[in-house]
Amino acid sequence: MIQAYTVEQVAEILNIGRDKVYALLRTRQLNSIKIGKLRRITDQHLADFVASLEEIP
């Protein structure tokens, strides 16, 4: 089952501010889906984002 998180939940998971999550979404470093007007980040989006950070030397 796919888990989908709010921006606030992702900020808490990553231990960063909500504004930083929105900045990552704006720059497309972190992907998301829209359900109506709601923005959600799936567990796969989070895994891809963390993996991309590990690739930076």
C-alpha cells in the first residue's frame, strides 16, 4: 500500500521546515501528486529524494 504524506508530515519526517519542503517541490527536487487542491508526497517520492541526496559526492 502506498503512503501519501502532507507537506507538514514530510517536514517532520525530514526534520526540516515547511517552507523548505515547498522550496524542494518548487524546484522539482522533491516530486508530489495533487488530489484536487491537495498536495501529497508519496513514500516513493521520499525514497527517490533521499536516494538523490546520497548520489551527490
